[in-house]
Amino acid sequence: MKNLVALSLMVFLTACNATTPPKENLGNPTVKQGLSSERLTRINDRMQEYIDQQKLVGISTLVARNGQVVHFAAQGQQDREKNIPLSRDTIFRIYSMTKPVTAVAALTLWEEGKFHMNDPIDMYLPQLKDLQVYVSGEGDNIVTEKQKQPIRIIDLFMHTAGLSYGFSQSPVDKLYQQMFATANFKTADEMLDAIAKLPLNHQPGEKWHYGVNTDIIGFLVEKLSGKKLGEYMQEVIFEPLKMNDTGFYVTADKRDRLKQIYTVGDKGQTVVRPVGALGDYQSDPQVHNGGGGLVSTMDDYLTFAQMLLNGGEVNGTRILGRKTVEYMRTNHMPKHLVPFEPGAAGEGYGLAVSVTVDEGQLKFMGSEGNFGWGGMASTYVRIDPKENMIILGMSQFVPIGFHRYHDDLRNLVYQALVD
């Protein structure tokens, strides 16, 4: 009787094991770290459509989960006119994906007690003391008022200082457009002096308005470290993490890897974009633009993103403490400023990154707490702590959002999750 019971139990356990595979589906080559390989191929198919329709010349996509790359593709061309194919080590202008890097550089100094988030920025950069604030009017007839409170350092991290980029046609943005059209800043002080002459869009802390905030965070890093921003980043981030292809310009031996940049022509076609306001990236710029000046590669930025996903450490090298990263990727916007802008449903804002706070309001698949940002030339990163996953997309087309491949990429990654 005992033998019969033991035999029955063995058969039962064998049947359970046969019908209930492990969560990671070990031994199944069609599933990698919980993502369906078959479903991941949809990324390539959709990206190829953008290329075949001559919207985007080349697109690199990468997905990593649990510290492992489960998808990578380099589709199309690095340079259409020279017929150079896109490759894994192609160098991209990441523009505003520089912002999280600058934030990390600043946070290393915050950890050392060099500043506090509520400090007025004019304690360190006196040009930004007692700025005027826009009230009404336009051009020479603009009416302003005094600041009610100073710009705090956290306002710069969050884009709530009232500063601008000149991207809209508001009266203040038109002044920024005029400034940048004629400016040739040779020092950070020159840029700060010019910005200080312009009114703020709103009282500090009242609204979210995208602007030169992270550039000023970069100037703060320079002031506190005594080093040029790129030098400090090299010392505390790039060299420790072996991000050998990331910096504020491309050295002569790497220029053949810099991707050509494109934009929309007068007839809607994709055409080569002339050298932009941030230069040609062929030499070290006089002013290191902390808001948008870096170049990088897929693998370099993956290392940076993995460091953030891991809570400040990657490959045995720690850049930030765990709680510092948690603070960076936490929404700091009050409820009445969420979403931080109309087109960002479900999104709050942390330090130089947007953060999902309401999955139900998102227009894409995602998880609460996932964070990231994009760059003007169609580069994109999202980091999802809940799924332990990183999504990277890089192209070189200005402006971002004209061809919304990154929206497709995000959904195509999440639909591949099967664990």
C-alpha cells in the first residue's frame, strides 16, 4: 500500500512539473527574460516601415531586462548620402537625454553636501537673483513684476523656475528666440548674463515650463567642482562606467561613426539638417550644454540607464546611493501640476526625468514608476523598475515626435512581456 501511495505521488508531481514550467520558461528559446522572442520581432517590422516609407533613415532599438539585452537591432543607414549602414557603435547626438546625465553629475555633489535642494540658485550663481516675471504684453510693451520667491535649485531640476527654451510663440519665448539667434556665448557667465535680462514665464514654482534649467544645473556643477562640466562628468561618470564614446564632442578618430542628422523638408521629405545651434560636435565647445550637448552610443547609454535601474551601481561601480536614485525618479510635482504638460497624461516629473504616476491615464503601455526622457533628434529612453527593464531607441531626426517611432517602440516592448 505504501509503495502504491508513493508511486501515485511521484506520478502527480511529474505531471505538475510537466504542465507548469518555471516562470522564466527555462529551456524555451522563444522566451528571453520573460519576453517573447516572436513578439519582439514586431519591433523590427514596425521600425522597417518607418525606413521603407523614407520617414527615418536609420533606427537603433534595444531592450534589456534583468540585466540582460534581449533585443537589439540597427536598421537602416547611419548616412544615407554616403550609403553607410547603421551599426551598434554608431554615435548619436542625444540632445536632451543629456539632462539625466547632468542631473546625476549634480547629485554626486548633493550627496557630498555641496548644496541643498531648497537653496536659492543665486547663492551660487548671483546673476539669477531678483529676475523680473512676465505679466502681460509683448515685445517692447511687456509688463513684468518682481519675483515673489527665489528660484530654488529643485525648481531647475523640475523645470518649474520659469525659464524657457523659446520653443513656443509666447511673448517670452520670442525673446529667447532672439537671444539664441544672435548669441555666441563663450562662457557660462555670458549665457547667465543674457538669461538674466529676460523675464521669467511665471513665478518660480508655479508651473512646469521646459527651458534652460538643466543648462544652469550644469553651470552649478562647474561652480561647485571647479571643473568644466564635461571634465567632471568624465571623472565621476564616464570613466568609472567605461562610457568611452560619450562626451560633448566627437574626437577625430571617431567622426566616421557620427550619424548624419535629418529633418523635414519644405515638401515633407526627409532631408539633411544643417549644423544646429549646438555646433557640429567636431570640437570641444566653449560652453558645455548640460541640457542637450552630449553625444553617446546605445551601449554607453545602456550602461548609464542600467546604473539608474540598479539604484546607482553597475558592474561593481557605484555612482550614486540607492536613496539618491529613488529621490531622482520620484515624482516631485504637486497634484495640481500633474500631468506636467497636457500631452503627458499620467506623468509627473522627478529630477530631469518624467515619471509615470497613473497607469490608467497613460496613452501607452507602461508601469507606475517608470521614468525617462527623450532628445530633440529622436532619441528615447524609458527605465521601468517594476519590470526591471530598459527601453532605448535612437534615430537622428529633428524634431522628436514628428515621426513617433518611440511610441510604437514602447508598446511593442510591453506587448512582448509574457511572464
